[in-house]
Amino acid sequence: MTRLTRRHAAGDDALRAAVAAVGSTLDVARTADELVRAAVPALAELAVVDLFDGVTDGEEPPPGPVDGWAVTLRRAAVCPSGQPRGGAAVGAEVGYHPGSPYERCLDGGGPQLVAEAAEGAAWLPAEARAVAAHGVVVVPLAAHGAVLGLLHLYRGREYARFHRDDLDVAAGLGRYGGACLDNARRATHETRSLEALRHALLRDVVPAHPSVEHARRYLPGRLDRGAGGSWCDVIALSSARVALIAGDATGRGMQAVARAGRARSAIRALLSMDLAPGELLTHLDHVVRRLVATNKAAGETNGVTTTCLVAFYDPVSGRCQAASAGHPPPVLVRPGRRPEALDMPVGRPFGEHGVPFETVTWDIPDGGVLAFHAGGPARGHGGGPPAALLRALEEPADSLEEMAGNAADALREGRPADEDAVLLLARPRPVPAPDVVSWELPPEPAAVSRARDLAAGQLTAWGAEDEAATMRLIVSELLTNAIRYGRPPLTLRLIRGDRLVCEVADASSTSPHLRHAAGTDEGGRGLFLVAQLADTWGTRYTPQGKTIWAEQPLDG
């Protein structure tokens, strides 16, 4: 075998060894480290990888050739690490001397070979000045027409001088390393995008609500394995009620998290319609079906399933209405009793054919705690609460936060690394009896004046005289509207909480409409005035008819 043939064979062996050693993970920093370790000692005494700032974090490199003198790269890997001393540390910014092989390589000049470099050459970096006597090779780390950085190799006097064949091997190593680095960069970008999206899904602090004390725990899955989207919510409703929601989008990656976000946003919008839980899930099912049809038309068939549990707690009656779309029922923790999953029909997940969603009603005892769980071992249609959750909720705790912490610790054990999960504990707070008052009134115009006086007197008793004038007008308009367009019995109810609520209920299901009355109209201004006076208002339908409500802030 000739010397040239032996050199080719050795170069091919080195390249094959490098290909086997580089790209074992989708981590940019580790891939850069594997690249320099593959080059030392097979190809060089010292190997260095510098990458454009941001590549390690998944950002796009600048397209095409760049001005090597005007840019700054960041040291990504060195082998041997720490030898020789005096060079830039991993993570430090590095720049290049004008006219150097590094600048020419970045500027589109391709792989560069300096067969013999003077030890004192000004363009050599500090770490290479003692090991560059027998040559320097600089090759671009490129992929898809963009340069991610540079691989530079150095040989001291203990090595043979770099030859043109060595440059070809180094260029091959650079091409393969560039492809591996770009794959890792893209994976990092997708993971960070998924993390940002998932953070946006759960970043908001669940606000305090006077009707429930609550504690939430989020158990993230490993993003590099593509965790799904789970969420829990506590959302204020009309008349001091509160919505407790748990949802989950199974599957993996960006699409699962995005669908969870869309479902969560849709629920928040539908809550303003004051629907019963089963009706709300029906409307949300229609939204999901349209999204699924759109995704199928676009060729997406990733099998993501969305489930949801909606529960409305009424602090006046102490009752909770709930409906499930393929989601496990909540767990009720009663004082002095073992935790148990509440008995309720678990309907189909969204987008699947089946019977309509059924609304059930529970009485929540004083001191009881509801535990909602999404994701983790219970993920999927028809699953019950995890056994670890039930055991953890049995443990005595001094506070709801401590109870949530114990339950979260139990759920972490044995949970698959790629499964995210959310836990929400809620302890209902009934409205004290003195803070609710109601009157049944006759359907006659004279009742309006009496209702105004009753409301004003109650606000005085509550120490809320400043709100009395506005509340008299709201009561007058709502009751007049019910007398004209509703059916008896008529009921006026006031609720004092963090807000002041006025309700007028009647037996008609006729929907009221807000309209702008013309100057010559004799009526039509009632609800328009209510909308101007109240902070918010709306209509809630019940099996007995409807309730028109209005809320205003309660100072102090």
C-alpha cells in the first residue's frame, strides 16, 4: 500500500469513526462536544467549535456567507478541554482577525488549510499558538445553505503536517457535524417553542375567588419527549358562582398544546353565555369538530383527543353542577371520610359521536374539598382518578396548600417522564345567610316602587348606602322588564359578596335584547340603562324560566 493510499484509508477510518460518535442526541452543546472529541486525537491535537450566538438556543443562523470580521461567535466546545490554557472558555464570545482563515471561511471561501503556521502569528487564537506549528484547518459547519459556525483543527510538532487529504476529511466531518448541529438546533427550537406555548397556556396566576379557596400544582413532562397539554381553571361566573374546569389534550408536541389552548380559550368565551355545563360542552364539541374537520382537510391526522370536565359551584345553594366530556370525575374529600370519586356519567371526548353530555348536581358539604386532575396516569377516555392521588388526599394536612403539595408529590412518583399533569384542589365557601335576601313580588307596576324601597333598605342594612341610588335604578328597570315581558312568579334577589348582585327571575324563557331606542320610541331603554349603570349584566336560563342579573362593584 502506498503512502497516499494509506493516508486516504486513515482519513476514511477517521471520518467513519466520527460519524459513529457525533449526533447521539438532539442537544446542540453535546453535539458540538462530540464533534471535537471525534477529531482528537484522530485528526488533530486540538479541536474547537465556535457557533453563531443563539444557535445553541435554537435560533436561526444568518443566511449565506457573512463578513467574518464583523460578526461575533461563541465558543461551543474545545478538546482537550482546558488544554492549552489561555484560550476562550466555553460560552465566551470570540472574534477573528481580519484576513484570517476563519474570516475567509465565513465569507464563503470554503475550507481553509494553512500547512504551516508561525507560533506567534497574530491571527491565531491564544489557545492554538502552541499547537499550530504543523498546520491549521478551518471548515464551515453548514446546513441548508447557512453557516452555523466553524470547526478549527490544529496540529503541533508531534503530528504530521496537514495535507490536502486531511482537509477533505475535515470538510467531510464539518458537513456531517453541521447537519447534526442543525438537527439539534431545530429540535431545540421546537422544544423551546413548545415550552413557550405551554407556559402561555398555564402562565396566568389563577385569581382568588371569594366562593372557593383553591390550590393548583402543575407537573410538567419532558418537553424533549413531546408532552401533551393539560390545564385547570378557576373562573368567576355570574351571581357569585365559580367555574372549576379541568381539561386535557392527549397526544404529543405543539399540536396537542395548541389544541388545549384553543379549547381553553373557547370555554372562557362560552362561559359568558351562562349555559349549563352540559350545554357548554355541547357548544365546545361543535367548535372542536370544526377544528378536526379543518385539520383533516389539511392532512393532519395525529390522533389528538381533547377531554374536559366543567363544574359550576353556587355558594348560595351549596350545590355543584357538572358535566364531563371524556374526563375523569373529581374527587370529593369529606371531613372524616375517605376520598372518593364522585358518581357522574363520563361522556365521550370531544369530536366523537355519542349521546349528549349530561349535567349532574351534587350537594357539597361544609369543609369538603374537590380535587380535579388532568393528564398523567388518568389521561385518556374513561380513566378514573389515580390511586396515588386518592391515597395522598387521605393524609391529614393543616392547609389546602399542604394537601396539594402532598398530592403533587404522590403523583410525581411513578408518573411517565413524558406525561404532564395538573392538579386543582378547591374548598367551597358558602355565602353567609345574612348576605343573601330575596322577595317574591306581584306582576303589577306598583311592585316596582316597593322593590326599589326594599333594595335601598337592604343596602342600608349592609352599610352600602353609596350603591343604593344606582341599585334602585337597576332594580326598577329589571323588574319593569319582567312585568312587561315575563311571567309570574317574579323574584328579586340581592347577593352581597366582593360584588353586589341584583337578580330578577321570572317563569318565561323569552330572551331579552338590548337595543338603542329611537327618540320617538316610548320604551326600549330599560336594558340599555342597565348596561350603562351596571358593571356587567346578562341572562341565565333555568328549568323554571330565566334570571336577568346585574353586578356592580361594592366599595369596601
